[in-house]
Amino acid sequence: MAGWIETLSQVRRPHLGEDVPLLVFRAFRVFTGMYLEDVLGHKGATALIQNAGRELGKEVGERLQDSSLDRYIGKVIDFVKDAKIGLLIPVDLKEGSLVVALDECITCAGMPNIGKRICHFEAGFVAGIVEAHTGNKVRAYETKCNAHGDGICEVVVEMNYA
Ligand SMILES: [Zn+2]
């Protein structure tokens, strides 16, 4: 997926500009996700969306790369906030696993409880961010989501996952 960010960043919309309402982003994102789930089933759709997020996370992670882990985490938190993806909060970091919360999540903040977690792209994005720094493949999954009634998004990353 290398080079796609440069391609996408070339915008020519002299009348409409670069901003879109959040609802438009969510509709594109969630309708795509629901349709994929109809076609591929829950497991297939989740894997596909999560891996797409992972590819983007790796691209972004490579751009924010820093030899210091603390500085890298700081840059990622700033990026996620500046891009208005959400407010990334490290919750727990211990040997072999990392837990991060995403408050005010771009996809689900404020949504009513629909009984399922929907931020698989974001979970994959976090995985890609971690992989860009460690060079190791990790496993990630969403453990909390506004769409599941949890009031916040939370992603667990299992490191050293072969
Ligand atoms: Zn979310």
C-alpha cells in the first residue's frame, strides 16, 4: 500500500474544500463494513477490515518513526488527535501486551448500543502502529466499543504473535 497516502493527499475541490461532516465518513465506513459482513460473514469481514486498518497503521507508523518508544507513542497520540481520529490513551503496557483506549472515536463515539463492536479498522490501525515500531507481527482486537455500550473504544494488542 506504499505511496497511497501521497496519491490520496492530492485534493482538488475548489468549491467544496477538504472537510466533510463526520456523519458522511461514518456512513461510508459503516455501510461498507455492514455490507462486507453480509457478503463475507462476521469473521471474514472483521479480518478484512482489520487488515486494511493494519496496512494504514504501518504506513502512518513508518512516518512517525522514532528511536525512542516514548517519543514514538507521543507522536502517535498527537497524530491521532490532530487527525481527529480520537483521543488515544495508553491504559496498560506490560510484557507481551498493550492496552489502549480511544475516546471520542471517529467511528462510534455517541452511537447507541447496537450490541456489537464495530471499530475493527481502528483495532487494525493500532496493530499496524505497533508493528511499524517493533517489526513484529502482533494480534489485536477490540475489547470495548461505544457501539457495544462500553462508552469508549479499547484495543488489546498481543505482542510476539507469530
Ligand atoms: Zn470506536
